[in-house]
Amino acid sequence: MKFGIGGVNKNIKSGLIGIGGVNKNLKRVYIGIGGVNKLVWNSFVPVDRLYNCDSGTDKNYELNIDTLAVIKTVSSPGTNPFGIGGISGRLYHCDLNTDKNYELNIDTLVGIKTVSSLGINPYGIGGLVDRLYNCDYGHDINYELNIDTLAGIKTVSSPGNYPSGIGGINDRLYHCDFFSDENYELNIDTLAVINTVSSSIDYPSGIGGINDRLYHCAGGTDKNYELNIDTLAVIKTVSSPSANPQGVGGVK
């Protein structure tokens, strides 16, 4: 896309326009042409959609981001869904029994890609806007995955001994451990722990979020939670749609 500025055409590939010396990220950019405003850019509208999976019913759910009520229910592509979460505009899922990672259609929740997991017990999956992570309790490993191929690009030992959930918000990454009852914030590059908070919930199973809101679930309590993104304290508790919520996460 090009704008004429002082007789010079400027290429604007990223949708960033300098205003008062500061680059602003605009969700919609209009230009006046012959007195008519034309929409020329509409790529940065946030999605903010939240999902949950349950190993007892073999179902994936879309949830309301405020009430955590179910707005869609779909059978999972595998037989023991344990992790769900996404990046910008893309949704991923993992299954404990099939040892597979999936990319799902964000509307239908139908599988559009299936890849063998790196470990033997994929338990959690989720990411930031443009980076994806996976955890495996069989090997006590956290991974960073390629967002297209789902191949491993980084492997790091988990901080606990039963990594059960991983996912993030816009630019912060979180992790939980089933046996230690701990929630962690991780460095997005090294996967090292930068904050550890004892979970007030027994057997934390899944963690992940949307742009600026973080969610958590626990199979031991049959509850879904919203957490404070800094303290990891519970700020909302809602009964899960079925008996064994194992994964939660969203599309940014």
C-alpha cells in the first residue's frame, strides 16, 4: 500500500503510520480519495476468542470471554483432549491418547492440521500473538513450536515434575504444574521461570488467554477461572461445562 507524501510515495507494509514522531498501530486506516473515504487496511482487528477442552467428554468448547459460559460445543479430533490455545488468528489443540498436536479451525473447531507431538504425553498448548508453546508431562519438557509446521524449535526442562498447561496473553507466557500445584510466568525466549505462585487450586491443568486476560482450569475442581495477569490470583470462578476441564486458551 502506498501513500503520497510530499510528492514521494511511501510503502506502508506493516500498517504503521508516524504521528507526531510516534508510530501508531491502526486497526483501520482510511484515506480520502475525491472526497470519499476508502477502507484500505483492516488487518489488526483483535479476535479475542476463548476455548476450553475436557477429557471426560472428549469435547472442545468455545467460551464467552466474560462469563465463561459455553457458546459452542464440538467433538475433539482425538480421544483425550488435554490442551487448547492459540496465537493471533490461529488455534491449536493437543491430545494425550493420540500423542498428536492439531491446528483447528477457529470457527468450527474442526482439525485442519495433524502432527505427531514431540513427546509422549502432550498436555498443554498455547501461545502469544506470534509464538507457540507445548508441554509434555511424560518428559517434563516445555517446547516452543513452529507455528506452521508444529515442529520443535526449542526444548527446555519444565520447572516442575508434571507440566500440565502452557499458554499466554499478548506478550507474556504462563505455565502450570499438576503435581506441584504451582503457576509460573516464563521468559518467552528462554522459558526460564520469572515468577512462581502457589496455586490456590488443586491439580492445575490448563492456562492461557487472549490479548490481556488470563484463564486457568483444574480437573480436580471442575472449574474454570480468570486470573490476574500479574499476581496470578483468582478473580473469577465458573463451573466448567463438564467434569474434567484440562485445557484453556484463546485466540488473540
